[in-house]
Amino acid sequence: MKDRGVHLQYTFQPRDQRGAEVQNPLFDLLSAIAEQGSIQQAARALGASYRHVWGACKHWETVLGEPLVHWVQGQPARLTPFAERLLWAEKRARSRLVPHIEALRAELERVLAEALDGHQQVLTVHASHDLALPLLRDLAAAPGEGDDRLHIELKFAGSMDALRALAEGRCTVAGFHVPPLAHNRNLFARGLKPLLKPGQHKLIGCMRRTQGLMVAPGNPLALCGMADVAARGARFVNRQAGSGTRLLADHLLAEQGLAPARITRYFDASEDSHVAVAAAVAAGVGDVALGIEAAARGFGLDFVPLVEEDYFLVCLAPTLEQPAVQSLRRVLQLPRWGDILATLPGYRALHAGEVLSLTRALPWWQFRAPKKTAPPGPV
């Protein structure tokens, strides 16, 4: 068996690539055959001839040393078990790389933008993983969508990691998400309060999205909440420590008086994005994960909504008047941004582009302790 290596390359093309879409002819071929069920239909879907697709199958079988397709005249073409494992492994690998590939793409696009237009505004954003933010980046860079084209250098990180990056000067804007909670006796207050200071930080409204349980089609374990996940021993695919979704999972368990240890695999290996946990559930690696509806639907999973949450952008007060931040706010206020969010399951625009009071947007952030009322004196 020949030694094999993986060679990566990139090209400059029109803005039509999303997430971790890294094209590879082998996996394009396998996906087409799996979806179409015949060599002929796969060839049509790929815009190629039957002869070309058949020859490509034989070429890759030679390269890999394994059969890829079961094909009998008059019967649907089927991927071999090896090809199915290979296809799913590649999908999971790409889903795990979403934040890193997005960061690499953003850096390369910044280099190209600076070379083409040295005066283009650049805004560095570290943000909790989200499927809408790359679309915001594309909208900001699109011609005709504002006075100036804005290049958003987007890097995904956990909510708390993004806020730390803002505090350390590694980004100009950070993105994080929290459910609307009124009381301050919650894990979000404990985790985020030290990283957000009234007067020092300014919130910018961005959107509202839904988080819930990602489950296999038909919800075979009948999971309706975290209590069911614990009671039925469902294998849980968790997010990484420091992410807002991991904090949300901890919060939901605490609300129901459940210890994280009650959840099967809660402390096992974690994933870095909503897409990655959805891919893990779709591949059967786990039974359930907590994440956004759009990622679940993208992998053909069922979704049990649990909570709506606000996704905020935040910057330091002095930078609010910087041209790039002002451009960001104008883009968020465009009707087109609301239209884009409406195309994603579980998303809607809310206070987009508005500067929000930290203590009013986050009622659990109590800057000053309430004054104690003096006891009544003697009559």
C-alpha cells in the first residue's frame, strides 16, 4: 500500500464559500453518489459525463487501495462501508475545523483586501461561534452596502475567551451570547460579570437565536430537556470549556438541580463549534448535543428548542466612535441583515446596531448593591 499524504491549497474565487467548505474531488464524488444513488445521476449532479465519474471512481480506488462503490447493472449504486466511513470522517474533520478555517480565510482575505485597497477599513472581531457572523462579514464587504466597505477579520473563540481577547487588546470587538435572565444568581453572572464593566464596555445589539437539543431524526430517545438526557443515559456531545454554550449547558443543569456528572460523557472530549457537535450526533458518535437550530437542521437532525438567547457584540467605550465600529453598526442596521437572519432557522434580528446599556441589557449585572432600608425607629 502506497504512502499517502494530504496536500492543501487555496485559490482566490468569488465570495461564495461558507464555513469549512474545502473542496476535494474525491469527497464531492462520494457525496454525489451517496445522494443520487446512481453513477448516471451523480455525473449529472457534478456536471460531468458518466465515463468521467466511472473513471474517477476507479482512479480513487487505485489510490486508496480499497473499493468505494458497490455497483450492479440495474441496481442503485451504493458506497462501500469503507467509503461511508471515509465520507463521514471527512465531514466530521471539516466540521471541527470550521473556526480555524474561517480564521485562516479571514486572514487571507485581509491580506488581499489590503493589497487591493490600502484604505479599506479593517475590524478585528473575536466571537463565540455562530453561523450568521460569516454572513455579516460578507455583507459588510459587499459593494453598495454602505459608505465604506468594511473587512471584518473574524476569529471564532468561546464567549469568555473572546471577552478576554478584548481585554488584552487582541481584538476591537468581541461577540458573546447569554439568555435573558433577570436575577443575578446564575452561572452567567458568575462567569461573565468579571469581564464586563459598566462605563468601560459598550454593547451593540446583533441578533437573537434559539438553542436547544440536537437529536437524531424522530428523536428516538424522546428527549425534551436536560433532565431527560440524564434520566435516559443519552450520550452527550459537549462544547469546550469557556464557550457560551458550555456555560448554557451548566446553567440548564443547575436550574434543574442536576450535577453535570449525571450526564453521560459530559466531561469527555468536547467540540469547538455548533457544526462540530451536530456532525457528531449525525454520525452517531453521540445521541444529543446542545446547540443552535440552524446547525442541527444543516445536518438533517431534529431540534428541541430550549431557550432563546441574545447575541451581543461589545467594544471598549473609546472605540465606539471609531470609523470601523461605526461602519459595523450601519451594516447591522441595514434591512438586508434582518433578511439574512430570516433565512437561518432559529434566528431573528433584535436591536441590531443599537448601543445598549450593559446593566439594562443584562439585568443580572448589578453595579451597586441595593441600599439597605433602615429599620423603623421607636414610635
